[in-house]
Amino acid sequence: MSELRPARRSRGPVLHGVWGADPALIGGRFGVGDRIGGYVVSSRLGSGRYGVCFLAEDPSGRQVVLKRFRRRMLKRNAGRNHYEAVILSGLSHPAVPQLLGVVNDRTGYWFVLELQPGRSLKSWLFDRHREFTRREIVGIGVRLFDVVTYLHGRNVVHGDISIANVLYDDGMVSLIDFGLARYIGSRVGEVPADEIGLDHARLADVLLYLMYSCAGLSRGNRRAAWYDDLWLTASQRDCVKRLMGFGTPYADTASAAEDFRRAFADWLR
């Protein structure tokens, strides 16, 4: 179950249309209870270089995510801002948020996205200081490979797989933030087929973060490279290295996923 909780509304003095010194002010000029294109803002979820996300409710009471693009990034990426919407509209996978709509009004340019359950792996690791077990790491890896195999099978490279963009909730995994996603191809705005290697490397990076959280998996030598520090078998090290581009990289994601399952099968026993 998602641990997101809407903040209580506590309205303070209004200064030039902004709730000054108000705990309900959650993102620039937007506060709890504000209406944006028919959606009511509940709380702020997070922000990044390209924009900020809010938790909101639609008229039926369903929770959604509102993603607002920063105006300077809209201008800088003119001609490319539509990629995320186009790609999401063509995807249908339980681990990928659905694009529910677009709002473009005086408050800004927004995507309305399906709310996925859970909190980010980054939050689990650095806010909650959670230690993941070997079984949990394999489960997350298998589910991530499942969604990435789906994306690559539809000629989509995510481009930004990270612990901040992977949500985890009681065994469920979701992949969010398709702002850097691109189609594979040779036309303008598309990326070459070997860009799947970027997703492989970033997936490996997520796995390494999880492994270092696992009790007893590290030898404790912080100066050593991960492949010398972590207690891994030769096949496990080879699998992660190949994902990161060392040696012979994987030609396709289905093969990488199968190799991962085989190499880490003993962690499920």
C-alpha cells in the first residue's frame, strides 16, 4: 500500500497570490487544495531538473500524479516535450504509469499520470535505511527486467532507470519518469539500437545499490571495486559486469534477464 499521505490544509496570509510562510505551500505558487485543470492538489511528491510532481485527486476522488514542467525546460526542450506523452500513450504494463491526460493552462503545462504504489528505492535506502534481503533483490531485479524487456520489445529506451525512478511496495515494482525515454530508430529524436545498453547499465547500478544494503554481502572494503568487495559468485559478477558494458555486452534484454535469473537463482533458496 502506498505510504503517501495528503497534507492538511492550513491557509495563511496571502501575498501576491502565494501562501506566504504557510505549511500548506508545497511547490512555488501551488498549495494544498489548489485546483489545476479540475484536479485538487493534495501534496508534493518530489521535483527534479525538468519539473515537479504533485499528488492530486480527480473529480471522482481518484488519486493521480500531476507532473508540471519547468517553464525554462519547456523552452529549452521545445520540440521534444511531447516525447514522454507519445511514448506513455503507446504503453500498457502494470509497472508503467498510464498517461491519463494533459493540462495546459495559465498554471503551466502538466501531465496527468496514474499513481503507482510505493515509495522510491532511493527513499527506502536513504530515508528509511532499509536493508534488502537477497531474495528481495532478486525479486526486484526480475520485475525490473520484466518491464525493461517489455519496453525494449516495443522499441522504447527508458534512459533514466535509477533508484529514484523505481518504486517498491511489498514486492511490487514500478518504473516511473519517462522524461528521457526515446524510441529506437534512425529518425530525428530517436536513438540507435545499442542504447538499450544504457538501460542495462542503469539497471545494474540499481542492483548494486540494493546489494550494498544487504547485510553480510559486502566485505567492507570501501576502497575495492564492487566486484572485489561483494560476495558474489563468478557467474553473478560476470552477469552484472556484462550489464554494465564490460566484456561482451548483452545483445538483447531477454537474454540478460534469463542470465540474471540463472546466475542469482541460489538467492531464492
